Amino acid sequence: MRSSVCAAFLLVALTPAFAIPPFSRKYETSCITCHVVPPKLNEFGRAFKNLGYRLPGDDAALVKQKPVSLGAPAWKQIWPEGVWPSSIPGGEYLGFVVTSNYYVNPSAKVTNEFDGIGEVALVMGGTLGESFSFFGDLGLFEQDHAGDVARLFIQYNHPRHYFNVTAGQFEPRAAAFSDHLRITRQTHYLFGTLPTIPAGNFFGFAPHQRGVEIWGAKEGRRKSGGLLWSFGVVNGEFGESAQELRDSAVGPVLRALEAARQENGGRFDVNSGKDVYVHASYKIGGLGVLGSGTGGPAAGAAAWRDNSLTLGAYFYRGTTGAFMGNGGEQVFANSGNTFTRAGISFDAWVSDLNVFGTWQRNHDRLKDGRAFNIDLPSLEADYVLPWPWIVPAARFEYIRPGFARRFSRWTLSTSFLIRANVVLSVDGTISKTAPTLPLFDDRFRAALRFYF
């Protein structure tokens, strides 16, 4: 990226996903440099993430909170006889996200309520020397539970970014779109969290998986667009829907699975086998995936505009426990279910409109011969109004189980960026002919989020 463009796009970080308040303090810049509206990233914010939380161009020259050096640069000249130098963040690397909600749920016992302060999250992030970085998202408080680690990982970035490694607890890049970066906040993406209830499979891409991911990026011709790819090996954990359904009619199945985990000595996973996945996407036009070129907006223009089209494909294969048998006494098998999640996706920006979607096939095959398929087409449109602090969004999800009737879900949302670090969002979700489960209740919410 040219120096003038790079200077115009000093990074902001203000979301519980990847760009967080510590990065904002590090570069002393504003949120909308990297965000359409928190937590949704624009293309410059995505490039920052792909660079291991570093700015395109001369990152060191743009840092305002200088890191603490762990060894003189001259040590590099005597390696391997000496220790390669590094650094740690020199300023604050912790931040907080505080959320207050008002809920309306006609199907609940209490149909409407304020939660006071419903969520408090501790977020952290920074770089360690030239190639390493870290990120963490810890739920200090969320409704009736606390101490949940949403994500916590370290990352290595190759100098040319062809080969990078993420290790720890993270959201796999195999997911069609990041659940943590969505602005339709009231409901999670069903393609990432929908369980296959008849198979007893509550796997989900979000909120996290534990393992190792190898990934890379290469920009396209003229430093515009480019390729992203990833390969991962993870445990295979329950998704967000497991928490929502714990007290529902399928709660006994969840509790039986958790008891089987303990009986089989699995602290995090139900079997010794690991899940694997691959993902690739190619961006046509717009800013380079590593922030190079001049495809992005010029200084003073709307930072979200990045006329481009990204096409992607992904495949996930895993094993999980299941209860065998169609009647009588059922027997739990640690690797009783071999399942796959495969899909294609697109993400298009045209001026102020962002339209993106996916078609995913969920397939579960149990060792006793039963098989379950679910098709999950999903489409969302986000639009930045002439007042850029107002962003309405609409999401449509259509669920086609091969073993039950079809149903659909609409999620409508409007985000108001009332201050650079304060977001008011109003959301509503309506499901049609959906199963009678809390996951598909019609519901409405107003949420106020502070980032600091």
C-alpha cells in the first residue's frame, strides 16, 4: 500500500472478535478505520488480522505505544549462537466489553426483562516481536455463568504470510463467516451452530475449537484481492447451541453425552480421534487480502467501500460420540458418529451494500446405519446509510432437514454507532414452522455495548 494510503488508515481495534481496545490504544486511532460498525470489520481490518495484528506497510513507524525490547537487534547477527530477540507490548494490552440488554421473548416464562449488565468480557491482544502475536477473549460474566474462555491463542506469521500457524482455542477459518464478527448479534449463524439433534451431535464452529490451524495468504495481480487458505486439526467441541438447549426438551441428551465424556476420561473431547478441515477463498478486486495495493478507499472516502467479490469453499470432517440402537437399551460409542460439514460461500461489496451467503450440507452417519442430512442455505445483506453511524441488516436462513419438515428464520437488525466506542443495536428474530425449541423462539432485543 502507498504510504499516503497507509497513513490514512491507521488501525482501530474495538470489538470482542479480533480487533480490540488494546490495539486502538497502541496506534491511537479511531474505530471506523477498521470497522463498518463494531464488530463487523471492513477490508482494512481484515488485512490487519491476516497480518497477525500488524498494519500494512511500516507497522513499527505507526505504533504509538512502543513495545518493550527483549534483547538487542544485534543478537540476530549471532544466531544460532545467541538467542533471537523479541518484544512484549509496552502499553496496555487488556480491554473490556460491557453489554446491557433488554429482552422480549413471548414464549418465555418472563416475556420481557432488563438484565442490567448482562455481559462483561475481558479481551487482550498484542504482538510479540516480529512474527508472533496473541489474542484472548474471556467472559468474566454472562447472565448466569462466568469464566468461559471464548478464544485464547498464540499465532506465528511467516514474514511473507504464505505459511502461518495458530495454536490454542480459536474459531476455525472453515466456518463460512465468522460468528464473532456478525452484526446481527441476537442470534448465531445456524450454519455454524445448528445441532443434528436426532444424531445427538451438538458440534459447532462457534464459539471455538481447540487445536492447531495452518493458514496462508497471497495477494492477487496488481496487489488486489487474493487467495486465503487454511488447514486445521482440532478436537471437535460442542457449539453455542448446546448452551441454549441445556434446559430444553433435549437437555437429557446433552447431560447423557456429558456424563459419557466423564466416564470415558475425556476432559474436552469424547474420543481420541481428531477432526480435520480445509478451506480456501479467492477475492476478486478490492483491497489486497494483506492490505497492499490501492484497491481500497482513498483518504477521506467511506472506509467500508471495497467493490469486490470473494468466493469460498470449505470441508470439515469429524467424529463424535453417539448412542447406538433404535430401541431398548442404547449403548454409547465414543466414535459412533462420523460427520461432515461442507459448503460454498460468496461475499460481495457494491458501494455501500454488502451481500454474503452460503449453502452448507451437514451430514451425520452413525455406526448403527442411521444417516441424517441437513441443507442450510443462508443469505444476509448489510447496508451503510448516508449517515454512516446507522447500519441496518437482514439475514434469512432456510433449514432443510432430510428427516423433518423444513423451516426458516429471519433476523433483522439495526446498529447505531452512537459514539466511536458505544453501539446500540435493535434486533428481532422470527422463525416460521420451526421446532418448539428455545433456539427457534421469536424474540426481540435492544443491546447497548461499550468498548474500552
